[in-house]
Amino acid sequence: MGFLDFFSGNSPEKYEKKADAFVINVSYGHAKIEYEKALDKLEQQPVSKPSYRRLIEDKLWHCKEALALEHKENGADLVEAGCFDEARELFGLALELTTDPSLTNEIKNLLDSIPTDADELEGYAFPGESMPGTEDYGSDDPGPDEEYFTALCNSLEEEQDEYRSYPGTFRQGFIALNRGDFSNAVVLLSEAQDAYPYSTNYITLELATAYMNMNDNERARELMERFLREYPESLKAYYLMCEILWEENAYDAAQEMLSNCPDDIIVSLPIRMLAGETLLRSGKHEEAVSFFKALLEEVGWNDNIAHALARAYEALDRPERARDLYAKIMGACTSCGAHVDPKVKQRYAETSFKTGDFSTKLLKLFLALAREDPANRLGYYHRISCIYSLQGNENESLRFASFAQKLTEEQDSR
């Protein structure tokens, strides 16, 4: 969850919108929770439309089925990686979520296929001795442009009606921006800005975002400063402005900006998280630890705050404390049925390794990460090779060292 995901209204409609945003970001576990909150709110209302209740129930059902399918696919990957305990856990969660007989049978068949040998790792091999994480699973097609634009607008709060009122060039530019086509987004959003009768609007915000992603921070900052003068309570604008200032190492300017926020948002969690993140990025790690610890005590358990605190502990070379926080984040995700972020698992694995943990359990986690997070698989291969060596299994150690060497050669040849 990002900084701007802290905001949540207290009406069924706002919980629904937040859930819809999570669905767009393929975060079905969090979406499930928000749809359930929406239904709980409807229960508390003396009068509610049956048709609206059925809509939320239908969205929740689809979300559960999508989450069950995600658990099934991730569990199948874990089986291939030899992480059988973790796979069983995911399959169990999937069975609790789905009501689809066909999917239920597929999951049960996968459960039956898990070996029961005590020595699950010995002789572990990837199919054809190929390196894990290199398979091409294809890419997700967001669908027709109009449908994609509607989905993007549905993830917004009060701005969505205004976004829909902008010229067609804005729609095309907004889609290009969200697809990562930043140069085209700049052209289209600039045209939309010129065509719109008001000089400052949300087109300005999205155009600044496009410039920032083009590494043109000077132009992005100019646009953001103009936007904030007109929209001083926009949380997204403060986040983007902080990104620009952090990139310029202008940490004092970022703190000054945040300390001058309007009174009704200066105490909000997103603004306070930005202030803590500024401390962390500026190298004031002890201050960051104190800041995030106090915030966690005040607010209660929150994955974002805990993650930031763990990063501060890592910066201070306190891997044990960081590891414990990452473990708690992973446990919270599992309890709500959400898929654990590979980045959290990566940091948990790395901090565990730094504390001297060379267990089979940690080895399994690195094997799973090598499949889930192929962008960082080179580092995982080195860790796997090292743990096998420390466990006395030199054959497997050499095999994964050869994987790492091959991948290094491929990267150097590009």
C-alpha cells in the first residue's frame, strides 16, 4: 500500500471505491477487506438499496474467486520451487475463498501432488535445468482504452467527475501515463492543458507526473508549485512534490513544505508518513526510528509504518529488529488472505540471512523468491548457493553458483 492509500471514508460507497482501486492494482486481499467493510456499513444503515447490496456482494464474490485463483497459481509456483509448507498454506486459503467446483478440484489435485518426503530439497532441480524466474508468463492487457480510462477514474475519490470532463487528449494522455509511455503522455497532456479554459487543474498534476517520470524535475516542480497554490489539500500533490525534492536532496525544503500544510491535513497519516520518509531519506536514521516508533504506538499496527520502521532499523544495521517487523507484516498479510509483497519477503530473507540464519526454511524462501521476483534472482542465486555450502551440500551450491554465473554473463552481454 502506498502513502496515499491511507485515506478511507466511512460510507459504503467510499469503501467500495477503495476496494475497486485495489482490484485495479491486482491487490485482491486488500480489496476483499474493503468490500467486506462496505457490506458491514450497509448492515448498520436502517435503509439500504437491495440492488446496491447485491452489487457489493457480487464484487466481493468475484474478488474472492480472483484471490483464490491467485493463491492457486502462487501455490503451484511454490510447489515447483520445493516450498511445500508455504504452498499448502496458500492452497488452504484458496479453498476457503472459492465456491467454484472446478477451481476447488484443481486446488485439491495440486494438494495431492505435494510430496510428503522428509527430505524435500535434496536433488532439487528446475525443469530442464533452466534457471528459475526466466519463464515468460505474458503480460496483462488492460483492455480497450475507454474501459481502461473508466477503471482508472473509478480508483479516484472526488476528482473522477472532473477527469471525465476533460478533453479527449487528456484521456489518451492519462492512459499513456499509466501505461508508462511518458513521452507520449507529455505531448497529449500538454495539448489537453492548452485546450482547457482554466490554467490550473488536475491536468497540471498529471502533466507534472509525466515530466517527473521523464526526469525533467525542473518542469515538474514548476507545475507542482502552481498546482499546490490552487489545490493546497491534495495529498497526491504533496507526495509527488516530495518525490521531486527528495530527488534533488532538498530535504529541508520538503520538511518545510510539509510543516506548512493546511491545518486539516497536517496531522493526517499520509503527511506524517511523508515527514518520516524525509527523515529516513536524509540520513537521519535515529530520528526516523524514533518518529516511526512513536507513530506506530499512536496509530496501532500499520503495515506501512512498520515497513518504514524496518527500513530505518536496516539503515542503522539492526537486522534482528528489522527482521521481526518484516515477519509481522508477512503474518498480517497471511491472516487477511492477501498475497505477501515479494519486496517484504525479500527484506525478511535478507535480514534473516544477516542475523546468521542459514536454515532450510530460509533456503526455501530464497528458492521461492527466485521464481516470484525474477528481477532480483541473481542475488537470490548467490544466497541459495551460500546457504547450501554452509549446510555442506556442495553439489547444489555449485549448481546455483553456475546459475548466477550464467545470468551475470547474459547481463554483461546485453
